[in-house]
Amino acid sequence: MLNIDLHCHSNVSDGVLAPADVVARAAANGVHALALTDHDDVDGLASARVAADAAGVILIPGVEISVTWGGQTVHIVGLRIDPRHPELAAGLGAIRKGRMARARRMADDLASHGIAGAYEGADAHAVNKQMVGRTHFARWLVEQGHAPDMRTTFKRFLTPGHPGFVEHEWTTLENAVGWIRASGGMAVIAHPGRYAFNPRQLLLFLDAFRALGGEGIEVITGSHHPSEYGKFADLARAFSLKASRGADFHAPGEGIDIGRLPALPHYCKPVWQDWPELASHFSLTHV
Ligand code: AMP
Ligand code: MN
Ligand code: MN
Ligand code: MN
């Protein structure tokens, strides 16, 4: 079987490994094709490309865009994007600007709850100074002893109703899907099981995404419990969406490793089924 992993992070966003090291880890784990999908930034793709060519890994240029839809944050993964496309690059730049203003407000909120110095603390954990996010705050909060681990940190802080959470308006679904498509890419709904939509909202969301030209949905992801795979495989089929697979790897020892998830259910149409960069692999494995 081809091992294809289409969702992971480097230290260009909230992962801990440099892009080249993410690629090396994928290669060591037996991954044939990898998409690097940093949050709201494509800066890691150039060095990931060099490493992928050297390691014989097929690199799919990707990004994970932060979106506000129906009052909730959702993530849209773009695959086979052109990172140099001006509209996409400008849109991501605007999101990063908003993200940094949010980081200041998060730190102010933590300070009002008696936790000072969070901005500087989170910033020290961020390699990319334009991309400070909740994960960086969480790593600092753990380091400072405010919580024992990342999971507990997100239960006590940084989530609705808890210190460090602030409302934030990301970009629109229309923008995210539009930029991805304008740059030649395919838009894919990231970890649909993570959103607090009721069943009706979920269907409306899938409809809206399809209407905008969205084409795929993650079925097998590190964010889904195995008991959810079937539900999202069925939804993919019902909405004529292609299925994707990705660990959403961030750091060694944190969550699921690259390329270590189960395969897509056999009745799913994979997002990669018509990708020319994989065609030679298909013919090779099928001889
Ligand atoms: P942000 O885009 O800055 O709001 O940060 C979102 C990121 O926070 C996600 O991509 C995850 O990496 C991380 N995250 C969110 N919720 C949790 C959680 N419960 N446990 C661990 N990491 C989380
Ligand atoms: Mn993340
Ligand atoms: Mn995500
Ligand atoms: Mn992710």
C-alpha cells in the first residue's frame, strides 16, 4: 500500500521540527507522499521540497487555513497549492496579522487572570515570529507549571470560558476555498469531527463548502476516534467529497506520528486519485 499523509506541521507554525526534519521523519516512517500543511503560512515548503527530493518523498505543497464559519473556527487544508500565488500569499499574510493581534489579547486576558509575561513566553516558543498561536501559549503554560501537559492546558486555558481565550474572527470560508482554488489547489475540510456543530449545522457546512468548490474531507485523521471513521467516510460519499488521510503531526510524542494511521476505507475516493505526481507510483505498485 502507498503510505500517503496529507496533514502535518513544522516549526513554521506550531510543530516543533524544522520542515526538513518533518520530511526526514516521514521518510523514516515509510511515507511515500507527504503534504506539509502549516497553519496560515507556506514558508516551510521550499526547504521541505529540497529535503523531499533528497529523500525520495513526493512533497505535496499544502497549507491549513484558519476560518470562521457559523460563529466557529474551522480549518481548511489546501493541497497542491502554488505557494507563490499572490492572492493566496496576501490572504495568508492578512490572517497572520490578525493572529498576532489575537496573541496580544490572549496575553492580556491571561494577565488579567494573574498570569503575566505570556506574550513573551509564547513568543519564545515560536520559531516563526509571525505565527504565534495557542500551542505556543500552551507549551509555555506547561513549562511554567500551570498545567501538567498540553491536553490539561487546553482544558484549563485557551478554550471558551477559560483564561487566555479571546474571540477572534479568522477569514471567511469563501476566501479560504477561493484562494486555494485560485492557486490551483484542492480544498479539504480538516478534522470535521473536532467541530461543535449540531447535525444540521454540519450538513449546512458541508453544503456551503461544496457550493464554493471544496472537494475533499479528512476521514482518517489523528483528531478522529476510530469509531468516527465510518461516519465521515459515509458523509464524504453522501456529499461526493473525496477522502483524505493525515496524522496532523505536531511533535514527537505528541499525538499520532506521521504515516501511522490506518488506510482509508476501501469505498472512499481518495483525494489523490487523479494526481499526476502519484501516477507512476500507482502503476509501479500495480505491476
Ligand atoms: P490556533 O490556530 O492558534 O487557535 O491554535 C490551534 C492549534 O492548537 C491546533 O492546531 C492544535 O495544534 C492546538 N490545539 C487545539 N486544541 C488542542 C487540544 N485540546 N490539545 C492539544 N492541542 C490543541
Ligand atoms: Mn496546530
Ligand atoms: Mn487543525
Ligand atoms: Mn493541523
